[in-house]
Amino acid sequence: MDDDLDHALDAVGPRLRALRRQRDITLADLSTATGISVSTLSRLESGSRRPTLELLLPLARAHGVTLDELVDAPPTGDPRIHLRPVTRHGMTMLPLTRRAGGIQAYKLVIPGGRHRIEPDPQTHEGYEWLYVLNGRLRAILGEHDLVLTPGEAAELDTRVPHWFGAADAEPVEFLSLFGKQGERAHLRAGPKATRRAEQPD
């Protein structure tokens, strides 16, 4: 593991403790909000437990900060995956997968802006699924102009003109699943409930 990543991960514990104390909440409160055990939270803050992406995402959401702010923009959010973020047009994109072909996963952060940016919708081959983690995402999808908030998701055929940006002055953080060949995420639903036959009068 390179020195930059070691330094960034070592700084996560003190930053987590400082954020929690600023919000004046206990480890038990944070455990309830994130689903992470009190012992794991305590070990993260003390530095005896290495942070992983699976732990940092709910913590960033609970503290109301972006993942980049939480870990001070390290080379990667998960020490087991050596994938570096790329910044294009002001948007930071962190690859979460590196297999060839198929659906790819990314975490994206768009900085907030005081001035409203004029959307410039683009098209390309593929299919995309979005999930907002923090902030408010403005999404132009064809004729639709939407604002998505944390916990909301959207899917789109990227051949439709589309554009994404922060809806206000706060940064927005979201996850993206993207298939270049138009692959769609497979959703498994439970069996339909059997309707009870109406009883004759």
C-alpha cells in the first residue's frame, strides 16, 4: 500500500471522532444511525480498525459529508482496491470495479456551486442506474429536469440526452452502475401476492 494511502487512512480515525463530537452524538447513537457496531466504530476512531468503503459510506451519509471530505481524497476509498479517482469537468469519479466488460460501478462527487451552471446534455451508448448518497442531484433526462435527494434512484438509457450537476451550493455524492453495451441491472422481485377470489354475496 503506498504512502499516500497509508497517510489518508491513518487520518480517518481522528476525523471520524471529531465529526461525531462536533455533532454531539454518542457511539451508540451513531451505531443506530449506521448499523455499524459500537465496538467497530470505537476501533475505527482509535485507528485499530482499518476503514473500508463499506464502513465509510454509511458514516459519510450519517455525518452529512462526502466520502472525499471524510477521507481527504485518498487514492481509493477501499484499501483492498487500488483504483484511483479521476476528475473531469469538475466531477470526481472513483471506480469501484475493474473487471473487463459488463456493468461497471462508480462513486461520483460533484462540487456545489454558487452560480447556476448551464446544462449541456450529452448522449452515448449504454444504460445507467444512479443512487444519491448525499446532497441534491440535478438530473436532466431528455425533457425531464429532476432533483434527486439522498435515497432516491434513477435509471436511464444514455442514448437519451442527459446531464448531471449539483442542485445547489452543497456537493452531491452518488453511486452509478453503467453498462456500455446497454446492460441493465437485474432486479429480483418477490412473487406476486395471490389475489383472493371474491366471495359471492
